[in-house]
Amino acid sequence: MSVRGFVFFVFFVSFVVFVRDRSCIVHAQTAEEDGRFLRVMIVTSGARRVLEIGGAFGYSAIWMGLGLRQTGGRLTSIEYDSARAQMAAENIRKAGLADIVTVISGDAFKEAPKLEGAFDFVFLDAWKRDYKRFLDLMLPRLEQRGLFLAHNVVNKQVEMRDFLDAIKNDPRLFTTIVTPSAEGMSVSVRIK
């Protein structure tokens, strides 16, 4: 199976699991267009130390992992739900990216501070009302010229007004909103 075929398979299986298990959060995956965008951003930025907060079933981690294979980087993905984290780790292993992507099961507010060093790329796709808190937690650890991307900033903007105001008004950041899919992503570069 090709990598593209496998990525589609992961998306489909994860969706089927979601439909069967109503305890899952409604939006569990990143659209393919957003996944491709993440890969392009990883490669063009030359990212080497990446953090994902809200890994779900590993779909976006696979896209970023493919980009990191080209840059020689590594990704740490934190997923709150232990069953989804386990499925993400399995999907990442099946995609041949276990040497690049590490999945941590747990609360990102507790797990991220345990990680050493700075990051040059952070992707946020967690509980939307916590986006501002995650920005406050991770911005001090984002390298200058590092990228901070957040998912669902168009379709769920009412849940994250404080975050959107912060990324637009923080003098340390230059931000734009893009829509590879209808969900939207913010792309912020740390300039100070």
C-alpha cells in the first residue's frame, strides 16, 4: 500500500471507530488538505523539533512525520485520551514512522513541561477553549522564527476568541489565517 493509501486508510478507520464509539470527540481528524499543508510547512521551515498537542488517532502526526523524514527531525505528539493515543502509536508504527514520531498519552498541560528544550514547530489541535492556555505554555519555548500552528480557527473560532486575539495582537508573533480546508489554520511565526 502506498503512503497516501495508508494515510487515507488511517483516516477512514479512525472515522469508523469514531462512529461506533460515541464517546469520542466529534472532530477527531485533520482534513487531508490540512495534513498536506502541515507537511509542506515542516519541510519548507526545515523543522527538526516538533510538538503536537492533541494527536487524536495519529493522522496529522503521520503527515508531519513524512515531512520530518525529509528534515531529519522528530515529533512528540501528546494525546489526552489513552485509547486514541494507543491507536495513534499503532497507526504511526504501521506508517513506518515510529523512529520519528513519539506518542505520549496524558494531559498536555502536565506532559509538555516535562519535555526538555525548545521547539521550532508546534501544532495545536486540542480542546479549543484551552488554545490560549496552550499558547501561553508553549510560546516561551518556541524558538525565534519558530512556527506555531493551530487547527480549526475558522470553523470553531467562537470557542477560541481569546486565542485568536492573542495571536493577532502579541508583538512577538506575526500571524496569518489560511484555509487549506474549511476548518482553517493559524500560522504564527515568532519574530521576537
